Amino acid sequence: MAADEPPERQLRVMPWWLVLVGLLAAVALGWLVLDLLLTEADRAGQPDTRATLRIDAIRTGLTVVAGTGGGLALLLAARRQWIAERAQLHQESVAARDQAHRDRVQAHAESVAEAAQHHQDRQSRAAEHDAAERRLTELYTRAVELLGNDSAAVRLGGLHALQRLGQDNPAQRPTIVAVLCAYLRMPAPDDEPRETEVRRTAQRVLTRHLRADDADHWPGVVLDLTGAALVDFDAAGCTLVDADFRRAVFTGATSFAGATARGAMLFGAAVVGDVVFDGLDADGEVVLDGARFAGSASFEGAAFDGLSCRRSSFAGPTSFRRATFGQPTSFDATRFEEAASFREAEFLGALSMEHTEFGGSASFRSVRFTSMALFRWTVFGAEALFDDARFTDAANFGRARFHSMASFRDVHFSRRPQVEQARAVVDLGHRWPTGTVVKRLDDEWLLLVDG
């Protein structure tokens, strides 16, 4: 019985003797009433009416007996009705309990069946997952083995196998990219001329899936090409996340044109030939410290959140035209062998070019300096052009060296620039900032003094 069902009282059966006692009581009551009425009739009646009174008394006594019997009969009928109703309620209660019990049994059976099905499904999924993982591991192991084969053709097959494995299994892409980067970081064998093609293929596999407009784009993978030997590396339009090219050697034509750098982009101590960074969008720091650019380098239209280019060297023509520099930028102790152009660039943070050397012309025409600009001890080996530049904060050219013509025509300074102890060669048509005092130091040099 459920806890919320009321307990039923036990149904007791009326004993037979109770009916007999009721009949005897009715007869006794009728007899008593008859005796009393006859006695009263004998006392009160006249001799001529006595018989009539006795008949009325007998009729009344019989009526009392009949009425008592009728009352007992009604009582028994009411009891039968009550018992019938109790029986009906009992039957309904029993039926309800039976139905509830059947429902509970059915629900329990369904729950057990569902749990068994779920368990079976979990076992099936686990078996499928284990089988898929085993197959994936086998494919991965086989592809890596192919990549380590002595034959260049077999290594190419291993590269394509890894590419397909990553295309079909997104969770494995970071691992596959790490394997490809590790392969490129390993030194190339000297006795395998076809290894260059293998490495180019590995590079193309990487860069193809880093282009956001490619249907097979692999987002979020990290490149670690520290010390790698890269040939004609083409990352144009790629999205690079925390890319590390420190001490890498780039030969041939290298391109990062239109690339997007998320996080740091590191080129410390890298060796680069001709390279294009035009339109680069970097939201993290780009580090070129100690890098050597053996060919031309173009950064036109690039947007740097922060750039560090200390102790670097640029052997060919270099252009930062229309580039934007967000955070403080440093070119300290960097050497530009040939012409370097920063024309129409914008420095939103501080700029430091202390001890920087320009072997060719240095153009800062129409450049906007919104924060402090430091050119102390900077050496300008050829023309230094600052025409139409705008300095909205302090500018310091102290101890700078101008080995050729310096031009500050139509330059706007929000405050007087500092030129103390700067030197320039004599008689080359210099155009100095307004208020600059120039003294002749000797036959070869002029000395600039703050006015």
C-alpha cells in the first residue's frame, strides 16, 4: 500500500444471533405493548365496549411489532447498501492500486531498458571512438614514418598524408602543424637536392591552411619555425597566431603581404633576403631585434601595434611608407645601408632612433609624430628629409650627424626641437628648423646649438 493511501477499516460480518436477538426484542416489545394496552382496556372500558378496546389494543400491539420489524428490516437494508458501497470502493481501491503497481512495474521495466540501451550506446560509442583513435594513430604514425623516409618522393607522400589527416580531423591540426614546423626546423641533408622541393611543399601545406579566405582554413594554429630554413616562403594573406621565426633563414623571395598577425610575431636574429610586409596588420608586438635583411624590405601600409627593431640591419632599399605605428617604436642601433623611406608614416607612440645609421637617404617627409621622437646620436649618411613633417610632442636631434643635406622645410613643431651638439657638413643647402643656431666648427663641420 502506498504511503499516501488511507488505511481501510476491516469489514466485519454481522453474526446470525444478532438478527435473532433483534427479532426476539421486537416480539418482546410487541408483547409488552400489547399487555399494557390490554390491561388498560380492561380497566377503563365498559363491559359493552371492552371487546372493542381489546381489539384496538391487539391491533396497536401488532402494529408496534410490525413497525419494529420494519425498522429492523430498513436497518438491515441500509447495512446491505453500506456494505455494497464499501465493497465497490474497496474494489475500486484495489483496482487503482493494482493499476498503480502495474504502472510502476512498467515504468521500472522501461527505465531498466532505457538504462541498458544507454549503456549499450555508450559502449558502442566508446568502441567506435577507440577504433577511430586507433585508426587515426595508425594513419598519423604511418604519415610520420613516410616523412622520415630517405626518398624525397616518399616524404612528399607523407606531407600530403598529414595534410589530408588534418583536413579530416580538426582536433589533430595543431599536432600536424607542429610536426611540419619541426620538419622545417631540422637541417636539410646536403646530399639530397630534391629536399628543397619537399620543404617548399611543407611550407605550402602550412600557408595554404592559414589563409582566411581559403575553404580549407585551419584557424588558431601556432607556427614555431625557430631556426627553420625557408625557401621562397609565401605567407601573403595568412593569419599568423604567435608566429615565431627567430633565427630562421629566409632565402629567395619572402612575402607577408596582407598578412594578419595575432599575438607576437618574432623575427629576432632572423636572416631575410628580399621580403614584402606590405599591408601587414599586427595587433601584437612585432620583434625584429637583431634581424639581418640582405635584400630589399618593404613595409608599406603596414599597421604595427608595437615594433621593436633594435640592432638590426637592412642591406637593401627599405620602405615604411604610409605605415602606422601604434605603441612605442624603436629602431635603436639599426643600420640602413641604402635608402630608407618613412614617407607619410604615422607614429602614434613614441619613436626612438638613437644610434641609428642611415647609409642612404632617409626620408621622413609628411610623417606625423604624435608622441616624443628621439634621433639622438643618429647618423644620416645621405640626405635627411623631414619636409612637411609634423611633431606634436618633443623632438630631440641631440648629437646627430648629418653627412649630407638636411631639410626641415615646412616642418611643424609644437615645441622647439632639441639639436644640442648635433653636427652637419658645411655648405650643402641645409634647411634647419626655425630658431636653430648654427655655428661653424671647422672647415668641414657645422655645430647646431639650441637657440
